Amino acid sequence: MFMELMSKIFIDHWSSMIHILNLFVLLTLIALFVIARKTRKRWTRINDYIGVVASTINSVRYGDLSKKVEQLELLDSEELSESINRMIETLSDREKMIDEYLIELNKQNKLLEAVINSLSDGLVIIDGKYNILRATTKISEWFEISGNKLPGCSILEFIQLPERKNIENLKDTDITLNSDKSSNFVASTIELKLEDKKKRFIIIIKNVTDQRELENLKEDFIATLTHDLKVPIIAETNMLDLFINESFGKISEKQKFALKNMQSSNRELLDLVQIVLDTYKYRGSNIRLQRENIMLKGFIGDIILEMSPIADKSNNIIKFIPSRDIRVFADKIQLKRVIKNLIQNAISYGEANSPIEISIGEIPNFITIKVKDFGEGISEEDVNKIFNKYYSAAKKFRKIGTGLGLYLSLQIMKAHNGDLTVESKEGEYTEFCVKIPATSDTTLLYGE
């Protein structure tokens, strides 16, 4: 009986435990079900949020900066949404700024293009193969071809260059346009150095037809005028010679002195007229030279004898500082003209009662003749202009001068493939240096 009771109690107790366990399992399952549903909803919201962000970013990618990330009921998503929206707003501001820059850049580009097209010169940009990349409207007009047909064409289809001239090294070089061979054009080339290191050049073409015609008219006028002036001056000089030689009867010493002064002035005037004539007769390489071997010691000595009477008037002594005698191959008449002009300048602008030094020497590839005076000197500003056509220091010293003497002397030396340079210190000295190419035959270089 007791055992049965104990068994029944045990069975009842075990049955209660089973019921409790079942209830616990049921509650657990219910709890898991609830948690699973909540988690599923959260992942669904996260997935929806990611979809919204992806859609917004994709819209921004294709240029729609009006899109924004919409707020969803998702924990910790607000900060990310605000960051993305701020980024989109920044991009939108930058886009507006870039649009404004592009509009302004387009305006400036149109302005620059209008200015370039209004120039009287034509501009062409070519590549390393001389194909046209771009050209101004003036070029299209001169080449007689539509502007949009020029890119890709070779520039050499439209212009002709002088012999031995490379299109990359043009500098105010005369060229001929195939479409207009009667006009005068010059061209200069500038290399464009860009970051891509590709060869490109800009060619500046100028129409100088009117300028050349005006220069020719001016030169013809001056040449005719000076030639007509020369005739009466020569006649007057010849007549003065007759009077001085007493061909018409005896004259007193005072009369002879006056006539000689008139004769000297007449010769100076004749020299000035001759310089003007020669300047318009000679043009650099067009100077015809009669070259011969010249021994410089005797050559310089003869010039000094000729110029000494003129130097004596201002008490200048011409000193010749020879080294060894040197032989040069040059035009004797033209070289003498250059040296006499330099000595005359030294007398005119140098200090009275001071020496004029002449020396000969050698530098690599050249024989030199230097003429140095001690006087006012030449300022740094004037040194750069001294060889310019019509530039003269005569006005400064109230003396007669055409401003053509040094210009003509330089042209003569360039015709010899030489040079004429100057070195001066204001208030102290001026030294001109004539450079004559040394002969390649060393047996002719020095005298015996």
C-alpha cells in the first residue's frame, strides 16, 4: 500500500515535470518565433535601406544630383543618410561652380578667338609632320580654302620656302603663297612646348606687300634725290680746284685758305651723299665684293696717312699698334671704307688732344682690326642702337651725320661673313672691332 502510494506520488510528480517541460519548450518556441519575425523585419528594413542608398548613388552616378536618401525607421541609419546627402549637396555645388567656370572659359575662348582672327597676321599651328592642326580665318583667306578643310593638310601644299630653309627655323623669312605669288609674305616659326612633349609649331605669316612697296618708293626717292645732289657738288668741287690751282689767275693766301675750307666742307658733304647712295645701293648679301689678299700693316698705314690731316685739326694722334703682319682676304675698297668711317667717328666723337689707337690681332676663326678712342663713350642704352639705320649720335654733339655710316659698315662686314662690334664705357672710351674671317689657307695668313 505504501509502495503504491509512493509510486503514485512519483508518477504524479513526473507527470507535472513533463507538463512544465512541455510548457517551457512551447514558450521557448513562441519566443524564438517572435524573435525570428522581428529579426526578419529588421533585415527587410536593412535590405530596403541598402536598396534606397544604391538607387540614390546610381542616380548621382548618372548626373542626377537632385536625389536624396530617404529616412527609414532603422536604427543608426540617420547619420549615414545625412552624410550621403551632404556629399550629394557638395557635388551639386561643385557642379554649379564648374558650369559657371565653363561658361566663363567659353566666353574668354570666344574673345581670344575673335582677337586672334582680327589680327592682320595669319597664325597656323602644325604638328611634327607639318600637318595643319588649326589656322586663323586670315590663313583660310590667303590660302583660298575653307577653314574646316585645312586641318590634316600639309602646310607645304600652300607655301614655298627658299632653298635650304627648314620650316622649323623660319625667322622673318620670305615665303611664296601658291595662291598669291604676286604678293610678298614673310614667316616666322615658334616651337610650342607642351606637357605631352609632342612636336608642334606655330607659324606667324605676315603680308608685307604694302610695306615693301613703301620701302621701294622711299629708297627710289632718296637715291634719285642724292644722285641729283651729287652732280652739282662734284661740279662745285672741280670749280674750287681750279680756283685753288690759280687757273683763273693769282689769289691771295687768305683767299686760298678760305677756298680750301670750302673744298673740305664740300668733300664732307659729298661723302655724306655717297654714304646715302651706297646704303640704298647695297643690301647685306647684295654687296658685290672684289676680294683680294691684303697685308694689314701697309693697308692700315696708308689709311692713317690719309686720315692724319683730319685728326690734326682736333689734335688727335692716330697710333697704330701692330703685332705681326697679317694677311686677310677681303674687298680692299670696302674694308678701307669701314676703317676710315671708324676713324672719322673716333675723331668726331672722341676727346680732342687724345690718342686714337688702332690694333690688329686674332681670335678663333677671325682676324680683328680695333679702333679705340678716349672720349664721351656710348651709354648702355645707345650701344644697342648704334648700328640701327638712321641712328646717329651726331645730334647729341650738334654735328652733321646721317646715321648710316655704322649701319653701312656693318652691312659690308656681314657681306664678308664677318662682323662689327662695339665696346664702350661712358665717359672713358669706345672701341669698335672689325672681324674678318680667317683664311683657311694658313700659308696666306702671315706675311714673310
